Amino acid sequence: MQIGELSKKSGFSRDTIRFYEKMGLIKVQDVSRSKFQYKDYPEEVLRRLMAIRKIKDYGFTLQETLGMLCLFEEGVLEEERAKRYVERKIRRVEEKIGALIAVKSKLQEILDEGAPENCPIGKVLREMN
């Protein structure tokens, strides 16, 4: 299938598909081109794109996704290793949650101050002058 059809079936834009290919997330043989030099994407690329989408839905970055796909293809992503991978991701998510809670708390302090002249952001901005 050509990139337009692949885009429609996968829900990824053409640019995203090209980016994923450049990044190594998907692979297409150069020989799979039509007589008009359009790339012909086989069905397995669509399946891989759908897998990438599902992995991303779990919060994994593209780099993490690429790592998992490589380990899986090399046959070394055994259950224990995959579990450690997920545990590390959970720790990173918890760290981000903690950082966001701290930011929320600081923002809430601004609202609780009430008086505009006491606003810490206003003070920072006034100090620039």
C-alpha cells in the first residue's frame, strides 16, 4: 500500500510515518517501489505502526518504544526484562507526578495570596526593569 493508504489505515500522518521510518521504528526495503517510484508499504508495517501506537498509549517515548521493539526482534525481551522496563517507567511517571504536584502547589500559592502586588510572578517581572 502507498503512504496515503497507510496513513489512513494507521491514523498516523504521512510526515509521522516518514519520521518513524527515518528513526528506524519502521523499515521498508528500497526495492519495494512501484514503477512510479512510490514506496510500497507491506501489511507488516501497518501492524508495526499499530503496535507502536499501543506502546505509546502506555506512555513510552519513541526512543523507549524503539528499544523495546529491537529487544523483542532480537529475542531478548524476556518477561523479567520487560517487567523491569515497566517498573522503571512507573518510577519515572511517579517522579513526574511529584514534580507536577510541586508546580501546582506553587501556582496555588499565587492564587491564595490574593493581592496582585504580592504575586511572585509579578515581582519577578518587575525586577527585570
